[in-house]
Amino acid sequence: MTREFAFGIIGGSGLYGFNGLQNVETIEVDTPFGKPSSPIVIGEVKGKKLAFLARHGIGHVLSPSEVNYRANIYAFKELGIDKIISVSAVGSLREDYAPGHIIVPDQIFDFTKDRKRSFFGEGIVAHISTAEPFCPSLSALLLKALQEQEATIHAGGTYITIEGPRFSTRGESNTFRSWGMSLVGMTASPEAFLAREAEICYATMAHVTDYDCWHISEEPVTVEMVINTLSHNLSIAQNTLVRMVDLLAEEDYAACECGNALKNATMTNPAKIDPETKSRLHLLVDKYLG
């Protein structure tokens, strides 16, 4: 099933839908990796199609470790989506990235322990480059759209992904700061890496909800802090996504390498690839393996 989409949206904590969509339909998608976190809501904004998926499921029923990241990304691939904007809640590990601010990060530090990180394996080995884990081109447009909003925006920073679902200890939070991390969250990995394997441009709109627990003059993070900040920023997030529709239509999209991420990445001798495995990954590998 393929349609022409401007982009897909993965909504995290606090963003469980997208207001303003017209001609809305909700579809169930099956993938070789199971069902995605939620049905996918498809609608139009300014005549352009968007697709929305709730990362944690309808009613926020999935913890970060329980999210089927592979099914979510593969479902968007099945729909023909080549750009994804993630909306996520994060804690800040920097004084200048204050609660309420919005960040477009440019790096990831994967500190998760128990997640399926790749579509590959079971007979096909591939090594993609993730030196730049977020798409620079899509991130630049997202940053431009955000800077037009009435909000404090920052460009860049390293997002450390922890396993969760608990928040950090103070010892962990201070260690992350000593490592030079900027943000702490629970979902950028493996989501960004799977998007790269699927040759989909991926950028994150990271909403700072708290100072984690390192800041001696601020209260440690709570669920209430996260929800309150995200509720305040909800209209900013939605207005930014609408503006992205215009920017993608108005501006030349800078060339990036996301659409060719698997070129020369597969190490396995094609003659040794199990037909069942190749069939399961056909949307990813047929372009190169035939």
C-alpha cells in the first residue's frame, strides 16, 4: 500500500493525536514485525497527506521498552512515507535548556539495554552509518518551522536514551552530564536507527519538561511535570507540524543520504540469504538485492 505523504508523525508522551486533520481515516497495518503501537490516523493538512501514530498506544499503554519500534517504522515504510517527525518529552541535562524549551537534537547516545535495534539479522547482515543519526536536512527544516513559533528553541545537543521506565537516579543524571549529554529520554533509540535502516529521513522535536534530577534548586522529574509542560507546548507542536507542510512544499529539500543508507551496507552474500528472510525485508532490500 503506497500513498503520497508529506511526512509521518510519531507522537510521544502528551501528543496522542493531531488536531486539524481533514478527510480523516484510521487504518490498521500489519508488518512482518507485528502490529504497530496504534492504528495509523491518516488525514490532510492544506491538501497534503499526513500520517500519525501514537508511540505508546491509545491511552498510553506501552512503556518505552514495550514499544514495537520495528513495527512502527516498517508500517510507515509500507505506506510509502519517506520522512518522519518524532515528538518527544525529554529531561534537560544543561542549565540553558530549561523546561518549556524545545530542542532539535543532532546526536544520540544509546544507553538502552533490552530492545530490538535492527531489522537485520537472521541471515542478512547490514551495517549502516549513523554518524549523523538525525537527518540534517529534515532537522534544519524542523528548526526553521520551530523558530517561527513563540517559543525558546535550541539547535543541537546529544540525546541519551535510557531504558526506563523509571527516571534517572541523581548519580546517573550527574554522570550523563559529565559525559557531555544534553538531553535524557527513553525513545530516540532504536527509533532513529530503524528509520535510517528503512531509508526514511527522521528528525525529533524534543520538548524539555524538567531538569531530570541533577539540578539542586529544582525538584526531580515527576509525571505531573512532564504532562503539564507538554500540555502547554501542545499547540506549538501542532502549529510547527502544520508549518512543516508549507516548508516542504515551498523550499528545495536539501539533499541527504538517508534515502541511500543501505547502499553498500549489506555484507551477506546474496546467494546465502534465506528466501524467507529476504521476503520479510523486501521493502528494504529489493532495491539493492533484486
